[in-house]
Amino acid sequence: MANLKNLDLNAWFADFSSQFQDLNMKEPGQWPPAPKYLSFVVLALATVGLGWVAVLSDEQAVLDAEHDKEPRLKEDYGNKLTQAVNLPELRKQKSQVEEYVLQLEKQLPGKAEMDALLSDINQAGLGRGLQFELFRPGQVAMRDYYAEQPISIKVTGRYHDIGAFTADVSNLSRIVTLHDLNIAYPNQSSNQSTPPRTDANATLTMEAIARTYRYLDSSEVEEQKKAAAAAEKKK
């Protein structure tokens, strides 16, 4: 405490300042202690600052980017955890869907079975006593995994027989759908609005588009994929 009381700040500051006078910049090793220590501190701070700018700033950017990913990763983790907990149920549902798809595929005829299916549609009409005035298969439309076969039909018969025929078509073992149905008197224009009689002996004409579907074999699926890839390249 006595040394602190006897300390002359003015004299200390004058001595400190005098050490920075007449410094030879070419010979820093001969500088007094104060300039040496101060130069060391300044150089160390400059080195740290340059290191931060050159190296640590990039690492900080990477750290910030990883920190920003944290909420999304937590959300992904939560979703995957939920899926893991429900995995047995999801596998069961997947099995059910695959079984359902297999059942639907069985309702689609193959390429070799199309003629038999067309014959079944024709026989369904004849079996109900209907007269076919038109039975014309149209152009096959190729889809990704199946082909669609439209058939233009025109039949004449009694009202209830036509109704029974449409029911028979819907109950075929293969999928057949009827579209654009138009029922009228044989001599009635399709654009007339008079409704047909519905008594059992009424003779009517029904025009419709029957659509049936078949699955593609492996070679046809491969051709469809190649055609899709070629079309994609042209874009």
C-alpha cells in the first residue's frame, strides 16, 4: 500500500511515453519493453482477427447452416418415429392393398382373352333376345399399364331385356363399363326429348360405348416405358 501511495502517475506516464520516442523501425529487437509488449499484443490481436475472418467465419457459417437444419431434422425424426411405431399396421395395410390390386388385375383380361370377352358381351345381348345392329370394336388406347378397348354397340329389343342386358354386362367376370347410353324408339332421333315407354312390350333401341380393359404384358409395358422416355427426350 505504501508503494501505491508513493507512485507518481505523472512520472510513470512520462517514462512510459518516452519509451515510444525515437524508435528504430528496422531494429524492433532493441526497443524498450513498453513498445515491445504493446506491439506483441497488437500483433496477437491482429492474428486472431485475421484468423477469424479467414477460417472461423466460414466455420461459423457452416455451424449456422447446421443449426438451421435442426428443426427440420427433429420433424423428420418425429415422422419416422411415428412410422416405426405404426410399422406393423402399415405393413398390414400394404398387404391388403397389394391383395386388392391383384384381385383387380384378375378382372382384366390378357391380350389373348380379349376375343373371348367380346364374344361374352355379344352372347349376353343375344341371350336376352336383343338384336345387334352394331357391334364395332374401336381403336385400342394404350395407357401406362393397361389398354382400353372401346366398342360401339347398338341393340334393339324390349325395355326390360335391354335393362337385363346392361346388368349382365356389369356382372361379367371381366371389367366392362357402358358409356354414353342413349335409349329411344327405333325411329326416334337421338336428340328428341320424349322419354321412351317403359312397358314390357316396348321395342327400343339402345346405343352405347362399351369399354373394356386389359393388362399389358411385360413386352408391352417395356414398349410403353421406351415410348415415354423418347417423348421426354424430345421436350
